[in-house]
Amino acid sequence: MGEKLTLNQNLQQMTEQMLPYCKQQGVCKLGIFGSFARGTARPDSDLDLLVDFIHPTSLLTQIRIERELSELLGIKIDLVTEQGLSPYLRDQIKAELKVIL
């Protein structure tokens, strides 16, 4: 139980850290899905982020942002755009999505 509380606190801290960076990079929508959104994250879990950008961004830019967020937060980040969502997982991701921005 204490570990889950710690992970939730870490999620709050990570959110506060990544918001200014994401806004600076032109992110207009940001949400968390996966184990952190479901409350089942473990210490070795990655952080799944669904993002949308104000302006079109290249794949290289998205990879750079994913890498820089991973470095900033000290956790592996999986960055996915609306267009990059698998049609097979779209409904599940949308159902568990916790919108941040």
C-alpha cells in the first residue's frame, strides 16, 4: 500500500515537472494512460503519454521529446500521438486516459 502511495506521489511530481516542458514544446493535449492511469504501476513501469501538438511535428521531434522527458523525469516514457494510436487499443486507452492538459 505504501508503495502505491509513493507511485501516486511520484506521478504528481512528474506531472508538475513535465507540464512546463510540454507546453514549451507545443503540446496542446497531454494525458496519461497505462499502468499509471490504472493505478497498477510498479517501480519499473514506464509512463505512457498521449499527446497532441499545436503544430504538426516530425517523428524525429517526437522521439527527441520522448527522450528528453525520460531524462527529465528519470523514467522511461512512451509518447504516442492520436494518429499513432493502434485502432485495436484506441477504445481502451481513451477509457483509462487521465487528461493533464
